[in-house]
Amino acid sequence: MKYLVTGGAGFIGSNFINSILAQGSLGVSGIRVLDKLTYAGSFENIEERMRTEVEFFRGDICDELVVVKAMQGVDIVINFAAESHVDRSIETGRAFASSNFLGTQVLLESALKLGVDKFLQVSTDEVYGSIDEGTFNESDALSPNSPYAATKAAADLLVRSYVQTYSMDIRVTRCVNNYGPNQHPEKFLPMAITNILEGKKISIYGQGMNIREWIPVRDHCLAIEAVLKQGKAGEVYNIGSGERISNLSLSKKILEIMGVSENNIEFVEDRKGHDLRYAVNSEKIKHELGFEVLSNLDAGLVDLIQWYKSNIAWWKLRKHAK
């Protein structure tokens, strides 16, 4: 099988490529990566693979010409390409609408015309909005509260229309917050860890009571692999760990592991439209596909902190880029 991985030079996309090549269970005969190489993507993330195993196409998923070129002869498309930082979407949502919605439309239309066998849309739990208690199921209504989440929800609905109208084999995954190696330091966990390494404080929105569910990126990649192998056309699969924690409690865990006082927390003005709590029900992927999360948050944080300690040049280049 020949794969096209859009956004394959980014955090989750590059981890996925490394994972499937290491696992060797998806029948990979070739991998193409289409990536715009924005600030969040890097050749370094897949440099070793590009020498022998990955064919790289630089371009925008909104550009039909480059999309068709990269997709020609491909069996399976996996769309990781997205603008994903909520704060940036609040500042200006145009790039998010373009990449997350219009880019998905170009990919879908190209896949339809070229007869691609299977398409996987990587979405987010944020499309459901906030939930005070309980969990969201795959059948729950989408109620996004940020421009980022709204563009991802719009893409999910567009995907559904291509399933219903053209009977395309498209699966959607909605995953909780990821953490792991190569994550850009603008995200919460890398930012918190690198701030402490630089002698700065961890900045927390509001009072830090916002709750998120966390999963290691390697487990997310294994879940996507399960959906590709055993999932059904037109189905949505939540991917979660069940490990939910407030931003404040998570920050305290980081400080404890790093041996730093809790005085290194500072509270800042809350984010506009800040969702209080995310939580998904992952029973479907567990029972139908047999997927189980392999790691826990406490052990994952130890590994994550060590990775950023060992890759100072990598994150400093990105964190302080002008």
C-alpha cells in the first residue's frame, strides 16, 4: 500500500510515520509526505526516513496541483495537516479556515477523482466543545467554541458529506490532547517544561481549573493504525486515555518531577472562550477495534521532560524563532 501523509513533517504526523515504519504492520510499500513546512513542521522530524523511505512534496493542501501530484497512485490518504494552536486562531482565524476546511475539501475532491481507496481525517475532541461532567460520544452534536475547533468541526461535516454523497471510505478520529517528542514549544506541556528549564515560570490561564484529557502521541499513532486496519467506512472514533487533569494540577506534577517549587506558577488573564473541560468516551475504539492505551501520564511526563532536557537546541530554535 502506498500512503500519502499530509502534515507529515509536523508533530503527530512525523511520529505516525516513524511508528508505522517501526511497526511494519500496515503493508507499507511507500510513503509520500505533503507538508507546507510552516513554523510547526520540520525536515528534522523525518530526516532519517527521507533518505530511503519517504518521498517529500513541499506544498499547501489548498493547492490542487501539488495535491494531485502527491496523491497520484496513492492507496491511502491520512490528513494530519492543520493549523492547530487555539491562541493563534483567536488572533486571526483566516489561516485556520483555509488549511483546516478548504484544504480538506481539496484533499477530498482529489481523492475522489483519483479513486483513492481509503481516507482518514485526523480531527480533535475540541469539535464537541466543553462538557461539565460525563463524556462525549461519537454521535454527540458538534459544538465548537474556538475558531480552531470550528474549522475542524466544519471539516468533519464536509467529510461526512463525501461519505454520504459519494460512498467514499473515510474514517474520522477525534483525539484528546497529545504529548511527546518533537512537539512545538508553543503548546502547553513543552512551553511549561522549557520555561522551567530557562528559569522562567509556568503561565496558566485563569485559575488553572480547565480540565484536559492527555494521551502520549505514540498511543495516538497506534490508535490511528487500528482504525486504518479494522475501522469501518464512514465511522468516527474517539481516541482518549481517560486521564483527565486540571492545568494547575498538571503544572504541579511537572514542577514536582523537575524538583522545582510551586512558586514557579503564575496566573495570567484567561483565554477568550476558554473551554472548561474536555472528556471523550473511548469505548467504541476499545471494544470494536481492541485498542488500549499503553502508557500513563505520570510515566509519560518523566519521559517527556527528559526529551526536552536532551534536545535543548531543537526547542530553543523553535521557541525563540523570529
